[in-house]
Amino acid sequence: MDIARAFGAALLLGAACLGSGAAVIALLGPRRNLDRIEQAVASFGVGLGVIGWAAFFVGVAGGASPTPLFVLCMVGCGGLVLLARPDVALPSLSRTSEPQRATGMTTWLLLGLIAVALCGSLMVALAPPADADSLAYHFALPKQFLAAGRIEFVPRAVTGTAPLLLQMTYMVALALGGETAMTLWTMLTGWMAGALVYLVARRFLNRDWSLALTLLFLTTPAVVYGAGSGQVEVRATMFAVGAALATATALRTNRIGYAALAGLLAGFFAAAKFTGLLFAAICGIVLLFRKGWLGRALAFGIALSIAGSQWYVWNWVHTGDPTFPVLFHVLGLPDSAIWTRAMDDRFRALYFAAESPIPIDLFHFLTYPFSAAFGEPPDIEAGRTGFGPFWLMALPFAICGAWRYRRRIGASPLAIPALIAFGFYVVWFASGTSQRIRHLLPIYPLLLIPLTVAAARWCERATRQRPLIAAAAAAIVVQLGGQGVFAANYARHLISGETREAFLARNIGPYAPVPWINSHLKAHDRVLFTNNELAYLIDVPSYYAHPDFQLLVDLRPQANDARRFLDQLRRLGISHILLTEGIDSSNDAFLQTPEPSSLQRLSHDLVVAGCARIVATFPIARIDSRTLRNLGVRPARFDYGAVLALTREGCKL
């Protein structure tokens, strides 16, 4: 019954996206240039942003509960009538002139492999979430908002004040169908990104190459990693690709409707991720290239402001910085209870240094894609969330094709989208923001499709096709193998009948205290923790105290005032502290470690002062890789942690 409810909720939310997106596309006019399937996929992408945008206002108004969100979905479904009779005219992009032919063995093989890839995604969706970032905030914040009945401001940098448009759709799925509905929804939206890649590629490539490209995209390590979790980059692909194509069409036709659609989709990208602001700026600049720019710019700017500003206004109202805390120094904001200049200096020194390990210069700008292809440096995570080997193997063929047809490049419908993607890469790299390669995933199809088209054009002769086909086949085998290794952990859970608790204990290192916390603490209690992956798993009231992202509980290394620490805890209503290190399980006491964390040190001071006591101890696993650990390659190491209860009686502070 629960699984049926979960599927029903995911399908209802999908229908709401289709309907609301169809209404917007019909209003702006592009539906006349789309066939039935294209209109459905485009409507879903637009509607995904519309539902996330509308859910924000419902949540701020105190409607973060099942009934208002169900009504929102039903209103969105009203636009489904517009999909019944698509208004088909001439396509806006030239289609391939491939003649109609019977479905061959290659087509069936590719379809079968796509089905295998989708089965792997389904296994991930039917298991409990285990990705750290998803548990830390992608899924945790929607759960928090639903528990509060409204959207609350979270005074925490990076994971608390990020734009959350896509997470609003997770909130709808969680409210209507529970956890499985939410994970099924992430699977469905990942699949739709693959469908969009196929439809765009199909306008320039034959059926088999379009299917191969779709398979390569769906099994890209970054997609495998993100599509089954709350990571937003895969879903933001629909916004980036749609905005780039709408921008190109607006520039070519000078139609205001396309400029408005480009602004809408670019705004949704900005409302889903800070880097979407850079992408929106590039699209806006491109729209100024030709005559009639004023009307296009106005339509783009108005739509962009409507679709993308809500989370930035939300941050500005609460902090004075729309991109908190990025502009804290620039705006000269005064110190406050949630942020100070000293905290900002520490944040910049530690966070940006860790997130941007590659020097920002011309040499590294040119070599970044190639070093990332070989997994270097490890900090950008290209080894496990990269783009796979195909683009690198196809690059020589694409260069030959681009040179051979160099006089046609400017007139190609893919030229402007590729230019936008390249411009985004330039600004992204130069901006000094996080250099993790998965942040480029939204623009990846805008480079992968033109690259494949150029390579395929040059390899039209049979003798040239074989090396390119071999490269694609090798990449597919490697990537499917990688997905199989990743999905094996989830397949084991489904096949063995393993319980949710056993799965989480096997995959989440500090999970051991969670069942105790959820069963022993009550609604009037509140537990403080510092392991971000526990934010979603702890069901009772809690507070995530990151030493570098928040200041309400000061856990910076120099914090050593136990009385101030206790005052901060009491101000937040903290009744318990979760420690995941530094405990001697043999006598329920603190270990004497050479460099204890600030939380460990301050908690020890509270115990010595009689203001806290250890009430339970737990083994804490240290898992470097969930996938490799479950394959027996990297066994976990174990420490011991504890739950401390604050006490007033006998407290000497």
C-alpha cells in the first residue's frame, strides 16, 4: 500500500509538472514548433520549475503540509488538456534527413541497454537515501519544513541558504507519498533529463546515435551519482539546455516569447543553484548580439526576475545578503548573531581553498577538462562524479569534423547553445567558485551533443565510423559497469529483504546512535549534532552545528568558553549532544586525544562541571566509500561516540 501511494504521489507530481509547463509554453508560443513528444518533455522541464517556484510561496504562507500541496498539484494538472491537441507547425530546429527505416538489431540492443540502466536507477530509488549531501540538506530541509508546517530560514551558510527551487518539489513528493515517493521523484526527473538529451540529439543525429548518446548520458558517472539522490545538477540540465535552445531561437527569430521562455528557464536554474546566476548572465549577454535586442532583453529580464529571485530575496530579507554569505564583505554588513567578520574570514579561507584547489590561470583553464578526465586532482571528485571517457575519445573526430565543415558552424542551430556553454565554463572557472566537476553537469549536454554531431558528420564514411563506434561502445561498457558496481549495494538491499535500519547502518557511518535518539528523545527535547548526514535521519527536534557554516553554537577551534557554550545550547533549547568521536567505551568516559575537536573539548568541560552526563555510547563506523566498502574492498574503521544529556541540577557553570 505504501509503495502504491509513493508511485501515485510521484505520478501526480509529474502530471502537475506536465500540465503547468504546457500552460506556460502555450502562453509563450513555442508549442507551435514542437511535436507531441517534444512538447511533453519540454512541458515537464518547464513545469518542474513552475511547481518548485509555486511551492515556495505556498510554504512561506504556512502551507507546507499535504493538503495545500495536493491542491497545488491538482491546479497544475489542469494544463494537461493543452497536451491533448498539440499545435504542430514547422520545427524551430532543422531535423536530420535520415530516411525512415525498420528497427534494426543495433536499435534494439541500445534500447535494451537503456532499460538496464533505468533498472539500475530504479533499484537506487526504491532503497532508502544514503547520499551524504542529500541527507544533509537536499532531503533534510524539505523534511524540516514539513515538520514546521512552513518554510523557515536556516541561518547556516552553503547548506542552509542555498536556493532550493528543486528541493521544493522534493517537499511536495515527501508530503504526498513519503520517503519512497521522494526518491522515486528524483529517479523520474533524472530520466526526463535523459529524454531531453535524446530529443535534442534526434534533431541532428540518426536514431541509433541519439540512443547511444542518451545511454552515454544516463550512465555518465556524475549522472549515476546525482540522478538517484537529491543532487540538483542532473535536474538543472533541463533548465540549462532549454534556456540555451530558447535563447538561440529567440536570437534567430526575434520572437519575444522565446526570450521570455529563456529567461524563465534561466531563472529556474538560478533558483536551483547559485551557479545558475552565471548561466543567466551569459544567456542575457548573448541575446544582445543582434538587432531588436531591447525587446528580447526586457522579456528575458522580466521572466528571469520572476522565476529566479525568490530565494535571493528570502536571503536578503533575513541577512542583508542575497547570496549569503558571499557578499558579506562586499556589502559591508555588520556583525550579527548569525555571522561576523571573523567568521566570514574563516569561511573564506577554509571553504574556498578546499573547493577550488586548481589555480585560476590560462594554463589550468585549458587543461582542467583533460586533467578531470583522468580524475585529477581528487578534490574535484572527477574520479567518481566525472563525465566518462567518451567525450575525450570522440574529441579528435569532432575536431576533424569542425574543421571540415567550418564554414557551416556559424549557421548551425547548435552553435549558440555551445557558445553559451563555453561562456559559462569561462565565467565559472574564473569566478573562483567550487571546482567540483559535477557543477558543470547542467551544461554537459550542450557540449556533448555538438561534439558528437561534429564527430558523426566527419565519420559518415564507413571506414571512419568504425573507430568512433568502437569508442562509443567501449565507453558504454565502462560506464554500464560502473553503474552496476554502484547499484549492487542497492540491489543487495532489495533482493535480501534487508530492513531500512540495517541498510542505513551499513551505509551511514555514524548511524548507530540514530535509532536510540529517535526512540528515547521526545518532542520537547532537542539534540545537537555535527555529522551532516544525520540531519534527515534524526526524527526528533535537532540542530546541526557546523563549525564553519553557522555561529549560533560556536564550534570554531578557538572556542573554549564552556559557560558561553552552555548559554548558546540553552538559548536554542538543546537538551542532548551527540558526539561521534573521542569516547572510551570501556568506562563511558572521554579519551585523552592529542587534538580533540572543539565539541569534544567543550562537552568534556560540561561533564566535568556537572552540567552534562553520558547516557549512551555507540560504535561509530568511518566509511571512506559506501560502494567499495560493500564490495569488501575498503572495510570500515570504528571509533566510539556518545549521547550526552544536559543537566541543571549540580551544574557549576
